Amino acid sequence: MTTAAEKTRDQIADQIAAELGHSFDGEIIAGGHYVPLVRDGRTIYLSGQVPRVGTTVVVTGRVGDAVSLDKAREGAQICALRSLALLRRALGSLDVVEKVLRVGVFVQCTADFTQQSEVADAASDLLHRVFGDAGVHVRTAVGVYALPKNATVEVEMTVAAKQNIG
């Protein structure tokens, strides 16, 4: 039996997705004319991910109005898991990631909502859970008026791989 200390990053990410009741095994759909990630040597830039599972954006609406802080945090976790699924497909395994460098979190919210950092913490905490100290990163969290597909949150990130990947 595998202990918690022996789990791979891929297994930890799968476990978190299962805890949330989602799977990211199928196609990861892009919402426009762009690529989900670009590699430049060891640096990988990931496009913003909304909380989409399959073809459905599962957390929509404005935080501070129809969406609770807890639901927005769940959306941020789903966004981060989508990013990890894209990384896994590009690299073969999350174990190839050396460091999460930067995370940007955009929160669709009311004008008086000021807990963007708490929403973003859900994605940051997930990354730390998967990567340990390699998941500690710099971050920006901002409130915005609207996001694509009425998504409550969108997360973008930049990571470094352990070796030059192209």
C-alpha cells in the first residue's frame, strides 16, 4: 500500500479531483483561438482556466451576489486542477514540474467584495498540497466585472520544468 509520503504528484492531484467529485480525464476544451500552454525552454505559461468540467462551466456568477465565498474557492480549485491536467498531458507527469512560479487569479465579483485573496488561496493551497514547497509561488488576485462564460473565477499560471522541454 502506498503511504501519503510515497504518493506521486499525479496521484495527489487525482485524489483532490475525486474529493471534489470531478475528473479531468477527457478533453480539456479551450474557449477560443489560442493554445492552452506555451513552452519556452524550462518555462511553461498556462492560459487562464475557468472552472469547466467537460463542456460545462460548473461555477458561474458573481461572488458577493449569487455565489458564496466557499463556492468561489471550489471554482478556483477546479481551475487549478484543469491547469495541472494540461501540464500532465504536456509533460507526461506532474513530477517533471520543478517549481510553480506565478499564479494569477481573476474573481468575478460585486464592487464591495474584497476577499479575492481568500478565493485565490484555494488554488494556492491546492498547488502546495500537490507540489509541497515547489508549489509556493508569487500571486496576483483581482476582482473583475465579468469573465468568459460567466465563470466565477479564472486562474492562469507559470511553472518551471526540471529540464528543457523545447
